Amino acid sequence: MKRILITGGAGFLGSHLCDRFIKEGYAVIAMDNLITGDMKNIEHLMPLENFEFYHHDVSKYIHVPGKLDYILHFASPASPIDYLKIPIPTLKVGSLGTHNCLGLALAKGARMLIASTSEVYGDPSVHPQPEEYWGNVNPVGPRGVYDEAKRFQEAMTMAYHTYHQVETRIIRIFNTYGPRMRLNDGRALPAFIGQALRGEDITIFGDGSQTRSFCYVSDLVEGIYRLLHSDYVYPVNIGNPDEISILDFAKEIIALTGTDQKIIFKDLPKDDPKQRKPDIKKADAILGWKPTVDRAAGLKLTYDYFKQLPKEDLYKYAHPREF
């Protein structure tokens, strides 16, 4: 039985990855310090013999007894509300955490895949964004703690690959959504749905002309699985190129939820990307991967998940969106 460590395993993406690798017959170790993760996301896995959970901060020394075949490094705050609130832990998990995971991969002879992000492209001057684009990032701006942590993470990973011959893979994740997202994570999709369910006005920052491209979580997980088992060591974009403006997206949420809400506008935050759309030609050519879940179907699945949450959860996670 292959054995895999998934850092950030109690988070949104990490928990879905735990599910996928359990389904594929792997022995799965989830590691999470629960700073943004939630045990509810993996409680259904706890009784399984081939699932383990370590409550641990990967920015500290990591010890995992026994063999390891693969490591997925998904431990990191991923939303502006989180990384503005905890900027230093965000930088540490991208630097020290990555270093620790790579050291473990070297010691165990394991293949390691890191979760990078479309945010390495910053506010792009190239559209859509191909992997060869080096980005337009402000390292000392409010988003720099996340953007630069991920850029450093990629550089460290390639250094371990070239110097130590560690088998590494790099995925650049574009906006992803689905069940288990947190309503308070500050990103547009959960924020809009949460506001709709609470009967609040929908808040848009800027004039809503900025664009995003939303990928359903099952499509992302499939792309990660294929990349991990491929022979390609350079970054690969995984995302849905179906681009939409934030204003049009807000209107889609209102239509989906059947609510009668106003859309209100606030100032656009500093360094907020104006466009975001992945160029996925590389994923198609190398992995044979394309998204299969369209936005209408994915949004319905996500809305149905949020709709069945206890009412107190809707208000527990409610606070003004900052981004």
C-alpha cells in the first residue's frame, strides 16, 4: 500500500485530497495545525485503518515514522482575510514549512508536490496567464506575504530537485470552489453565497469589472492526481479558463439563490488582480486534463452544501468582507 502525507489535510483542498487518495487505496496521513483547517472536514475518515491525523505545524521539524511514497504540501492560509491576519505564519509555512517537507522527502525518498498559486502572477500584464509568465508582484504590498511565500516555495522546490535530485512537482492553482469552503474566508464565491443565505446585500470591491475563473474542486483534485503521477517537474496551471467578471458572477449567485438583493460597491483593495484566467494548454498536453464541471453545475452543488449548514454557522462566520 502506497503511503502519502498531505499537509493542510484538514483544510478545504487538503480534505478533498485525503478523500481521493483513500479512494485510490493509499494509506493517508493528514497533517494540520488547524489554524485555518477544520476537523469536521476529515472526521468521516478518522475511523479508517488507513487514515492517520497528526496535529502539527509543518513550520516546525517534521517527523513521520515509517516509509513515505508521496508528500502533498498544501499547508498554507489561502485567502486575503487569513494571510493579512496571520502574515508571519503565512510566510513561515511557505518557506520553513516547504523546507521541512522537502527535507522529509529527501530523507524518505518520496516524491513531493507543492501547491503553488495563480497569485505568483500578481496583477498580470499577460492574459491569460501561461506558466512562462514571470508575474507582476509587489513584494512589499499587503498581498506580498502570500505571493512571495509561494514564489519562494517554487524556488526552494526546484533547488531541491536540481541539487538533491528530489522528485518534485509544482501545481499553480487558480480559483477553486466547492463543498467545505469556509464562509468567512473572504473570497468572492463563499462571501456572496453567505450574504445571500443571510439576506444581506452583496458586496463588490471596485466596479466589478475585474475577472476570475472558477474551477470546481473535483476537477482540481483530478489535475493534482495526474500531475503527481506524471514525469513533469516544472509548474503546471490547473484551473478553469471560463472567465467571468465579478459583477456578472454576483448576478449569477443572486439568480441561483433566488434572493432579491442589492449589489453594493466598495473601494478596490490595493494590488487586487484585475484579471485572472489560466492558460491550460500545458495541462491538456502533458496530463490530458481539462475541467469537466461547468460553473452552473458546480455552483449548485456548492450552494446545496452551504444551504444545509446549521443556521448558527452562517452567522458564526459572518463578518464584513475585506477583499
